[in-house]
Amino acid sequence: MHVDKYERFWIYAVVAVLGVFFAALLVAAFGLGIRLPQPAAILNPLELDQTQFSEPGVYQVGDNEYEVYIVAQMWAFVPNEIHVPAGAKVTFNVASRDVTHGFYLEDHNINMEIVPGQIARATTIVNEAGVYHFICHEYCGRGHHIMHAQMIVEDEQTANTTNPSEES
Ligand code: CUA
């Protein structure tokens, strides 16, 4: 069969480009460890009360390390306010009690989908004292727009002179 030389060139070019793409995929997946996000664990959303999520809140697990457990439900986060010290490494574990919610933490590169039956988990470093909101960004019903809460990052001074009137 006769193949025109230009046609042959383009056949080789297409195969070469596909080869490069496939190699890039292998390097990203196995060399750089870039994978799709996975649920940290599977759990029954009807049995949250039999897990760590029965007492959501902030737990210190290391020198300057905290695990935070948050329940997302129509239409609030529980708890709706958490306190962590500036400079801490904070890992968020979020699970839904009912429908799919979202979890977006202002200024900290955390943006997760909270699917019922899965634990969404992400870690960040909180460097700057201040008030940061986390909001639900998946439409979850008629109260979706009021579903938000806040993380208060305390530096040593504010931690020593906690003033509840500052919190709104
Ligand atoms: Cu929860 Cu929108």
C-alpha cells in the first residue's frame, strides 16, 4: 500500500505525540505522585454518632498539630466556630450527616466536596492570626446560603486576652 510521505509524517507525528502524553501521565502518576483526590475513609452517614464525629471539634495531636472533626449537615457546620493557634498544622476531617455539601476554607487552599459516606481530609498550616470563614459551596437545599462557620486563628496575645465580644 502506498502512503504519501506527508501522510506518513503525520502518522508518525501523531503516534509520537500520544507517546509523549502517555509518558507524561506515567511520570505524573508514579514519579510525582499526583493522583485524583480520594476519600480518606468510608463511613455510614447514619452512624456518625458511633465515630469520632460524635464529638466534633479540635483535638491536639502533636506539638503544634491539630486534628479537626467537623460534621456538615443541613444547614450548618458543627461546630460552627473553631479556635487554633497561629503556626499550627491543622488537618480537617469533614463528614456529612445527610446530603452532599461543600467545604471551602478562606485563604487556606482547602476546597472539598463533602459526600455522604466519605470522610474528606485535608491539611494546612495556619500562619496568620485572624478570622477565616468556611462555607458550603455545594447547593444543599433552601438553607444552603446560611451554611457557613469560622476558624479563628489566635496568636499568643489574642489567646491570652480572649474577648468574646470580638466574635460575631
Ligand atoms: Cu451545605 Cu450548601
